Amino acid sequence: MPSLPYPLYRDTVAPEWIDYNGHMNVAYYVLAFDRATDRLFDYLEIGEAYRRASQHSVFALEAHVTYERELRQGDEFEIATRLIDADRKRLHLFHAMTRLKDGELSATIEVMGLHVDMAGPKSAPLPDAAYAKVEALLTEHRVLPVPPQLGRKIGIRR
């Protein structure tokens, strides 16, 4: 991905993330992607501090993960995050996880999030300042090519 101001998350596959097949368990891919989402939300100033101050947050509505190449214990990886689309209540995100030693794509996740008033809980529009940051990032990310994993559906082809 081009070097645009999207947040990056880096980590190393921990021993406890390895399953009986000898590679990173699916749950930890999602954990790593969730940490990248937190990094994005902090960048947009709608992260944990925002939730504590406003009693509003963003909930995941749907997610679609693709697994491209296995990661093993000790592998370092990076997650590039981009905003695909947004409106006043919803954020459509895409994360791509890359193994650092060779630049190979390991996994992706596409997520739809909803801004929520925790008092309800019910959906609520983002405040103007937060939405301005979302729009600014979205403007920069819209020039990127569409990832081939985006919008895929699951099913058995016959």
C-alpha cells in the first residue's frame, strides 16, 4: 500500500498464539486485527479515551477474514489499515496483515462498525469533529486500488 497516513500495527507471533497445527491460530489473527482497529480508532480520536469521556463507542457488526499464508511463532508482522467507506454512523474498514521478513500477505479482514450510544445502546451519529477526521482519512484512502479480498462472499462453488 502507498505510504498514506493510515495507522500501522506491528507485532510478533507469540508462543501462546500457536495452535496444534504449528501456526498462528485463527483467533489470534482476529485479535491482532482488533488491535489494529484500536490503533485506527485512537488515530480518529474515537478510541477508548473517547468512550470513557462520551459513553459512545464503535461496535463491530460484521467481519470477513481471509487467510492467505500461515504465520508461525516468532514471525513479525505488520497490519496496514484503511478506511473503505463511512457515513455518520458506520465505518467500513479493511486491514491487511503482512509478514515482515518477506512482505508476503498473510491475512485480511473487512469490518463494518457502528457508532453506538452506550446509554441505549443504540446507534448514534459521530460528533462533527470525529466525522471530519473520518472524512479526511477517507478522502486519502479512496485513491487506493480496491483490494481483491474486499466484498468477497463465502460459499461452496459448484
